[in-house]
Amino acid sequence: MKTAATRPNASVFRDLGFPPAEAENLRIRAAMMNALIAEIEKRGLTQAQAAKLLGVTQPRISDLMRGRLHLFSIDALVNFLSAAGLRVSLRVSRAA
């Protein structure tokens, strides 16, 4: 039995069936969340230390570290990245 392979989209969220705008929002939030988690791990911070650095509670950091994407807006993630001393840059290009 043969199965047809389809070319994947540039975003796993599109592949999962999310509308284009929502998929892009999720993709951006996931990238920012991954960068923040990587920075926390690189510094070897405990959740309590990360919470103090970012000005939030430890349970909020737990949500972040568990990848609970739906709980974080782009605005919140930009604020966290800035508080961690990271700079967010933006590049806009035509969709493929």
C-alpha cells in the first residue's frame, strides 16, 4: 500500500491545520519561548531565580518551562526576553 507524501509547510502549526495568521502567531511565540527557555537553562537559573529576573511568579516560570504556549502572548514574551537581557529582532518577508 502506497501513501502519498505531501510537502510540509514552513510551519508545523500550518501542517496541524491552523489558519495562516494563527499559525504564524504560534510559530513566533514558540520561537521566543524556546529562546527564553534556552537562556534560562544556559544561565543555570532555578525557576525561583528566573521568576525574580523576569518579575513573575515561579508557577509562571513553570508554565514557560513546560512549553505551555497558549498561556503566553507575544507581548509577554517580548517583555520576558528584554528582562533577560535579550534583544528581539523582526524580519518580515513574503510568505512562500
